[in-house]
Amino acid sequence: MFPQQASEWRCACRGACPEPVERVSRPLRSTTSGARVLSDETQAARLALHEAPVHGHVCHAVALRGGEPAINPQQSTLNSVRAGFTLLELLIVIGIIALLLVLLAPAFTTIKSGTDVTSAAYTIKGVLDTARTYAKANNTYTWVGFYEEDVSQPSIAHGTDPCTGCIGRLVMSIVASKDGTMLYTLPLTTSFTLDGLPPNPVTLVQVGKLVKIDNVHLKTFATPTQTPPPLDTFNTRPAPTPTAQIGDTTPSLADAYLTFHYPVNILPAQYTFTKVIQFSPHGEGVVDHRNYFASGATLAPISEIGVEPTHGATVPTATPANVVAIQFIGLGGDVKIYRP
């Protein structure tokens, strides 16, 4: 509403208000409740003054006192105070946020570690599925090699294989028989190199690229102690065949009969794989072990790859809670992941 007494009226669209403009001053009338309100004539007249059309535009009349708009100083000061926070309020909020970050940081670290191990398990499962599918689709034999190296060092050619004491980065490679044959004859009486190193002819082809996973360690887990069911947790998983496990202690170098290199048929090789899984054209999977190759190829019912998280190149002193066992069935090659 406009003040009752004003020296003059100005329009918001600049200049004087268009004619006709009349200053209307009507007395206030009292209601039955005693409140004083403007008369109907005064309200209508002031509404006409408040909005007046000028060349198709609506101009708003502003009451002036002494040439300046009538503004309530108290209201302007109150609005300025309400526009922000005090320094004390900001310090309290910052302190609460800092406290929450300190309390939640360990939880975030655990979640990230668990996510990393889960991602590693599914990556290993994907490699095994790729090798098995390739073998069946191309009617050939495939081999998956596992190699662990020092995660604190760059991936370079190694002078001694296997890399003794190297921890923290898992390297995997898939190769396939070039002519579709198994390349060797059972039973084996000694170790056998799958790729024909120079000057021998090339016998293997590389399937895809190397796959590397940081901050994980191959681990040979003990046989589950709890009796199933269910068969969907780490502690109640099916017991793997002891000679069909890939971990830090299995298979030993003396038990490994199959070997191949990366790159294939090239010396010096960057990697020499001695922990090997073989898939046949029918999808059957077997872990390389002399008991299998020297005994005439009896498939193990359950084979297993064990993985635990690391902090760089340091293995946890105690077995952590977020370990993973990746198992596959010998006859069908189907892969399943077990976690605590």
C-alpha cells in the first residue's frame, strides 16, 4: 500500500505519471470491529494510480517524500541480517563435517578394499569364461596363465622366473593351440613348453591382451571347515581338490608340467607362466599339476583360484575378511565366485 501523505507520485517507467492522475485523499472509515480501513473510493483510486498504462506498458506509481522513495529503514536492516549466517554458525557446521569425515574414513577404506577384491574376482572369472568359450567356439585347446609380480615395480622383463617374493600384481594371459591339437601326448613324464621357442615353429596364438590386477595376492586357502548347506559362502563352499588349486604355494614349481611365455615364441620373454589352467574343445577345465598329466588325465571335480587383497606389495599378516575363491567345475568348466 502507499503512504497516505506523499509530496508527489512518480512512475516506475520514469517521468511523471500519465494523465489523468489525481491525488486522492479520503478519510479512513471504521469497521464494526474498530479497525480503520480505507474507503472503497480511496482503494479504487489508489489502484488506478498504482497501475496506469503508458503506450501499452503498465507503469507503477511510487509515493515519494521529499523526492525519495518511502522506505522503512528498520525493515531494510532486518532483511540484511537475515541474508547470511553468523561466523559462529559456520564454524559449528565445519566442525561437524570434519568430525563425520574422521569417523567415516575407515569405513570408506574397507568398502573400497572390498570393492577392489570383488572386481578382481569378476575379472578372473571373465578371463576363465573367455578361454573356455574360445576353446569351444574354435574347437581347440586354450591355456590361461597366472603370474604374480611386484606391484611396486613397473612391468619389465624378469631375470628369474618365477618372480620369487613378488607380490601385489596379478598378470593373466590366454593362449590357444594354433592347429587345434593338445600339442603333447599323455601321460607326460617331464615338464613341457607349449609355445615353440625359436628355432621351433610357432604353435600358439595369443588370445586378447594381458590382463593385470593390482593390489591382489594369489592365496592357497585351506579346505572349508564348515559343512554345507548353503553352498554359496566362502566357509561353506565345495572343497576343492588339493592338487587343483592355484595360489601362493600351489602348484609348486616341481608340480607344474606345462609352461608358456609372453609374448609367445619370442626370446627373451617378458613373462613365463607356470601356473596354468587348460580348457579342452568340450569346455573341460583342469589345473596344471603333475598328478593329472602323469596319471593319465583324471579330471578334478572342483578346481579353485584363491585371491586376497594386499596393501601394495605387503601381504596381510592375518587372512583378511574380504577374501575370494573362484571355483570351476572340471567337467563343464562353469565358474562361480565365493565370498565370506
